[in-house]
Amino acid sequence: YLPSKILGLTEARRQIYHMSLHDSQPGKLLDVGCGSGNFLHRMHNLGWNATGIDFDAKAIENAKALYGSHLNVSATDLPGAGFLDNSFDALTMSHVVEHVPYPIELLAEAKRVLKTGGKLIVTTPNIRSFGHDKFRDCWRGLESPRHLQIFAPNALQQCARKAGFHFVKTSTTAANADTII
């Protein structure tokens, strides 16, 4: 096995760890589907004014127990949160979009609450991945019935454009290629 650094996995993992915000100036961050609050806590420690939402009230309860009152978290979904227009500098969704029945509407709501020039970072399984190509119906990214859809990069890009985003960049990563296929 080649070392992770040679394969570029170290940098890819760093980007995933910070949801590609490692080079961004800290500001107001919303994490949709914040779960345990681990990512929010990490970003708070980097200077971000971090807010998290998750539809799972138990996850929110656990996040508050783990990280205390400095973590601003609520049990709700994005449309139900009632955020004002242009509220956030960055919005992250890690493995959320594949669970929703109307991804374009979710992305449109994300655009509404993002400030002009704000960043939306979405991670999701890739139907065009090596893992899916190799394992097909047994690929772990399918996770039926929890995943309502699995996107190819161009399909996710089209959804973002339909939601009103003009500058859309999609990419794939091998960040977990040596541990998860």
C-alpha cells in the first residue's frame, strides 16, 4: 500500500474534515444535519459563529450534552428553521441531500439563507464512484431505503443550478478510498 500522503489522501481528508472551509475566513456557518455536533464544535474552535440544525431531536440532545451551551443547535429542518434571507456566510450539508424527497427545494432554501457570495458545501455518495462501479447493488452508498436518491456529480450540479446557484463546482474525492468503498 502506498502511503496516504503520496496518494493525496491526507489533503483530501483535511478538506473533508473542514468541509472545504479550511481556507475560508470564519463567519456565520449553518450546518444542516449537524448530528452529534462534532463538526460544529470543531468549526467553533476555528472561530466560526456556528449554528446547527437536525431533524433528529435525540441527536440535538446528545450534541448539547457533549458540547454544552456554546453550541447553537436546534431540532428542525431547514425550511422549518425560519432563518432570515442572507443569514450565513457558509452552509454545509454532509450526507443530507440524498435523504430528502425534494432536493432542489432544499438547495433553493439554502441559497435563500446564504449571503451573496456565500458558500454551500454538500457531500453525498457518488453513483459514478469506483465503489459503486465495483460493487453495484451491494455498494454501501445505496443504503436503501434511507437514501431516496444517489446523485452523479452532473446531476447534483443541475439541481444546484435549478435551485438558483450560478457558480457551481462539483468534485469527487478519494478521502476515504482506503477505508470505505
